[in-house]
Amino acid sequence: MAFIKGESYEGSKIVEELEAEKGEPYFALHRDGHVLAFALNRWQNPDAPTEVLVGPGEGREKYADSFIAEKPVVPVFIKEGKKDKHWHCAGHFRLRDTIDKNSEKNKRVKPFDIPAIYKILFLEEVKG
């Protein structure tokens, strides 16, 4: 199944279709150490899909660094509200830039929803 921009999908169907491993980090759908897609919620990633805020933690850091090194094109799915059951496909994206400067990270920290940031990934949509 090709994921179509503008269409909505159940989370379990996305994981099944990608044959992604189940488990953390949930924002980076992955298999064998490679990022296959991003599943981002709006309250922790308000500027998604073009900006991904990656929190600290070994799994999150590992997959962010893998994505930066490999630069794959991946679908990005967004959940708007906490009670939403479906993920909206925002399109297919690749890495444009990354930053880990404290001054930039501190601008985006919002206690409870975004308590800390490891890196900020800037994505650009791949057309076609």
C-alpha cells in the first residue's frame, strides 16, 4: 500500500503495512535500526510535518541520528487531537536540516507537552 497525502489511516494499519517493529520510540516507526516513517502528534510537534522535535532518551536519540545519517524519504503521519483515532498522512518528506543549539531548543520547550529537546529535525516535502 502506498500512503496517500491527505488520507487517514489507523495506527495499527500503518505499523502493519510498514512491517515496523512495535515499541519505543513511537514517533519514529522503525525496523532494524532504520526510520520508516514519522508518527507525530500536534501537541508535541506543533510545526509538523516540516519540524520534528526529538526528545532526549536513548531510543529517540538513536533513531534521530540514524535518520540524519541515512537521509531517507519517509511518510509523515500527524494526529491532531489527543482523542483522534486516525493518523493523517501529510506526505513524504526528507531531511533538510537539523539543529541542536540550546537557544533554538529552548524557544520550543513547553512544560508538560515538550519538556526537553535533543534535536530539531527540519523536513521538506518530496513531490511526486
